[in-house]
Amino acid sequence: MSGAETVFVVFSVLSFAYFVVLDLLYLTLTALAWVDLRKKLWRRNYLGLDEVFASPLTPGISVLVPAYNEEAGIVESVRSLLALRYPRHEVVVINDGSKDGTIDALVEAFDLVPVRQAIREGIATARIRTAYVSRPHPDLLVLDKENAGRSDALNAGVNAARYPYVCMIDADSLLEQDALLKIAKPLLDQPGSLVAAGGTVRVANGCRIENGQVLDVRLARNRLAVVQTLEYIRSFLVARVGWGRLNALGLISGAFGIYDRALLQTVGGLWVDTVGEDLELTLRLHRYLRERGEPYRIAFVDDPACWTEVPEDFATLGRQRRRWQRGLWESLRRHRTMIGNPRYGIVGVLVLVYFAVFEFLSPIFALLGLLLTAALWAAGVVSTGYFLSMLAVSVVLGVVLSTAALAIEELSFGRYKRRRDVLRLMAYTVVESIGYHQVHLTWRLLGYVDIVRGKTEWGEQKRRGLARPTPTAAPRP
């Protein structure tokens, strides 16, 4: 074997070892998640949600809903939010300069009238043109502002919120009826120390939805939606539960999270110059509180669920994943001094190293490993058996991780009641590893191209709409 061939073999083996370490880390998170969820399971029947509802100590929550061109579904979304079971909450809709009839639909449906609303000026935002209140619904506030993006809209909502905690969701997402009660319970259990919390985000495609509520959880017919269902289960019920157990949650999803309003204003709100504002904000909260030596907790609450629509076509999903790759880069670049820094505890030493080495760089290692191994096999340096064994190990580990996450879901929550749905999810653990994983790798590599080009826009996100009767949302026999 020549010197060049030796170098290629070494790099190929190192790339393989890299992914073995990554999978072992994920297995560790899976074990932590399993222990945490099993401990919580026996207490789930004793959550005391009635006590949370009745307690005078339960804090008020302002639900912030940024809306841009959401005319089709905004009315039903707001109605479902107003009907949430919670003693003190308001809904603040921020119309971010929509070009359709979003504001007109809200005015007509909720009998909105313009008011001179006193709004704090703690966070700089684009100009608010008009504030509206609803005559029949005093807990509904609508802000009509100039277009400046999702983060700016949420910052305007933070300024306008009247309660000490704010809950950020997307206009096309649905909260379960008692989601606020469940996510607020840790605020009573850990008064003063909990500054933010995230909940589980689940895939709504295929479910039967009426009046803004998921009545029947079913798996979508669309194959991309099924694969993403697996991804969401693995991400929320394994990774975030595992990191949360270590008090090292690095990301609260922008689709569903609550925050201490005063703290948000202190740190300057959401960063408007990124497409990964949820990740950047979570890291900034860790940084701010660590640098001041203040005791705090950022928690993940596994039970309250937010249901969201995921893309069902390759073009839309590809744009989303390229955007996520850019958002990860922007957050890592902004908080690069935290990476590996013990001053920031587990978040700096472990979580951010994981994000940088195993999340951001993994497409490069995957591509290099695949190309080097294929080149060595083609040159006859490694045997066909070795080449196939490396591919087999990669696929098997992926299937094992996804199957473990699915087992945690079914044993802890059992949302999917139909056996065929569970069996289909199990079958897709293989589909995800052989086929989808490679396509996803390509999207993330294209994300690097977007980073080099300095791309900043979100890109068009095509949606069918959760409120519309579609083949994937219709009841099945």
C-alpha cells in the first residue's frame, strides 16, 4: 500500500469513527431520555392541572402569534388559542405587513376596533401602524405593523404583552387544549429559577382536525411527512429530553416556547438578522445568565404538544433544511467564544461542541467518508466486504436510533393508536436511513453554498393548511 493510499485509509477510518462516536452520543441521550420519561410517567396522572388552573400563583401568559399572509387559517387559529384552558392568558396577533387579507379577516371575525394602545419601547421594532382590540374578546390584541420579519414581529409582541411570561408559536400551529397548563406547571414547581421552557412539537399532517384541535392522531399518507414524523419524535423525545435532563437545553423551538418577558427585554429580544432566531435566543439566554452568575433553568417539558404542518414536497423541505443549516452557522458564529468554554458549563463544553462538530460539520464528514471509501474500494485497496460492512453499520445504527426513539414514544405517550401507523413508522426507520438520509445530506451541503453566497432570505414555504380538508387530513376507515 502506497503512502497516499495509507492516508486515504486513515481518513476513511476516522470518518467512520466520527459517525460511530456521534451515534454513541445519541444513544447516551436516548438512555437519558428514557430514564427521565419513565420517572415522569408514573407522575403524569398526578399532574394536578386543576390545581394549576385554580392557583393564584399561576402566572399570566401572553401568547404571541406572528402572522404574514395567513388569511386562510388565522381566524381558526386565533379562536383555538382564545379557547385554551388557562386562567389568565391573552392572545397577541402581530400582522407583519401581510399582503393578503389577514388583517381584514381578523377585523371581521373578532369585531376589532382601533385603539391607542400603550406599548413599551424596550425593544426596537418596525413601526406599528394600528393596534386593535376585540369588543367580544377583551383578551385579544392585534397589532398591524410594517413588514420586518418574524423576529421583529415577535419583538413587537413582547413589547405589547401585559403578562410576565410570553409564549411564542407560529400562526399555522395548533396548541393542545391544556398545553399552557402543562408548560406552566414547572413555573410553580421552580419559582424564580425557570426563565424559559420548550414543549414538544408534533407533526399534524394526516391528523383529523376540527375547530383548531387535533381530534384523531393519524399518520400522513405522504411519505416525506412520515419521515419527518420520525425526525420530530427523535429530536424532541430523545435529544431535547436528554439535554434537558442535564440542564443544558441548547434550543427551544420557535414553534412552541415560553419565556420570561422581562428577561427577553433585558437581552434585547430576538435577533432579527438570522434565520435561526430560536437557537440564537436560547444560546444568548444561557450566555447572559452564565456571565452574571445567576442561577437559572431552561427546561424542556415533554408532554404539552404543539401540532404543526410539515412540508410534503422536496422543494419546500429542501429550502427549510438549507435555512436551518444557515441558522445553525449564524448562531455558532455569533456565540463562537462559548464553544468549548467551561465558563458556560455543559452548554459551552458539551452542547455547543456537539452543535459545531456533530451537527454543523457532519455533512462534510459524511461526504468525505463516502467518497474516500468508495474511491478505495474502486481502487481495490479495500475489499467489497469492508465497503459493504461500513455501509451496513451506518444503516443499522440509524435504524436502531430511530427504533429506540419510536419505542420511547409508544411506551411513554402512545399517541399513535393504530397498529398499522406504528408498523409503518417502524418500516420508515429503514427508508430514512437508505435514501432520505442521503437527500437530506445534499440539502445540508447546499446550505454551505448559501452561507458562502451570503443568502439571508427565508425562501417560499408552500403549505396546504391545517384547517383545510385534504386527503391527508380526512378520516380513514
